[in-house]
Amino acid sequence: MTEERDWTEFKGKLKAKTEIDLDLYKAPQMQRRIMNLAKRNGFNTYSGYFDKVVQDHDEFAAFIEYLTINVSEFFRTPDKFAKLETDVIPDLLKRSSKLNIWSAGCSIGAEPYSLAMIMKTLTPTTRHRILATDLDIEILGKAKKGEYTDNELKAMDPERKRKYFTQNGDKYLVSQEIKDCIEFKRHNLLKDNFESGFDLILCRNVVIYFTEEAKDQLYANFFKALKPGGILFVGATEAILNFRKLGYTSFQPFFYQKPLT
């Protein structure tokens, strides 16, 4: 079997099993990433490796986690989260006392829980909506559990760590107060319909392997999902160079706003 045919067969099997469409991802990077994993496990073909891992639930879950790049930590890039807390969210609160927020591609839950802590600081008595979605159902289970390592909390203010976490051995458990702020849901950013009416959308460190066409479509869909004046917050290496073409204005670096009119 040629490598091209092997890759095509693998993509078909993966899409049928998981709804992940690798045609929307940059092929060379994804091929290299998956083949490296296959070879580490003793396989020289994509489809051969897939046929093996699909037989074991835990192995397959680990494979999907690897494929969807579930790496996260609380308050990732603290300087950007500081801007979110001191500038972006206070500006949004001037127009709406209750915010509708979406953490898209939430991975292990560190991002939406970080958001919940910020909202507790800024508006202690207000219940905002924080929707947290991810493609990977297994990783959503981990997010709902709310159990983290010390390394995943390394960027957190010690006072917040003390207030919102309980240590259990070498792990830290997020408080029920913060858990109750989050609505977790499975969602495929490249396939499923989007809700609308969001004041703030975070999509950070998610699109690294997306094609440029897939990114543009995603950012266009986010634009439709935002309220006028709403903000899209992207990762520190994911500046949207054509944001004006997509309809956004620049609120601050890595924060893009849907115009009020």
C-alpha cells in the first residue's frame, strides 16, 4: 500500500469513528505527528496503527488526546489573562451585568475554571454563564473531575490556589463553587453548529494544525456567534492577520472585537 493510500484509508477510518476530519488540518504536520506515534508503538503504517489502538478503549482515548493536543494549564500566558481581568472583562461588564462566555476547545478545563475564578473576583454575587466545549469526550470527563497537578497550577496566584483548591496527595481538586460555574459540552468546532449571543469567546492553542481555510471559517463562525461588541481571545501565537477582512477590530493584541454597529 502506498503512503498516500494508507493516509487516505486512515483518515476515512478516523472520521467514521470520531467525526474528526483531517482534511481540515495541515497534512504534513499531522502526518508527521501521527507517524511518529505509530513508530513509537511498533507500526509503520497509519491504518495499521489505527486498527491496533481502536481495539483498546484506554489506548484509543490516549491516542485521541494526543491527536487533539490537550495541553493546558491555569492562567496560561498570565500577562494575557491579566489583560482579560483588568481590561477586557470590565469593558464587557459596562454593557452587560451577566456575561455569556464560551471556552472553545477547553481541554482539561483549566481555561474555563480560570475564567470562573476571575468572574468570582470581579462580580462575586453574579452568576455568569461559562460554556466549555471540546471534541474529546474523554478529556471532558477529566475536566469535569477537576483534578490537577501542581505543574498545571504553576501560573496561578497563590491566594486563588488556596481559596479554590483542596490538596489530595499530589493532586489538587477544584472547589465545587467553581465547578458549578461551568457548563461542559462536547462540540466539534469544524462540524457542529454554533450557539450565538456570546460576550466573550476564548479559542486558544486550538488551531495550530488547522488549514488556513479552516481557520478563516472558524473565525467567521465565531464572529457570527458574538454579540455586537463581543470579544474573541486567541492564543499568544495565533494572531489573526486578516482580522479586518473577517469583520473584527483589534481591541488589544490577541483580543478581537465585533463592532458595536
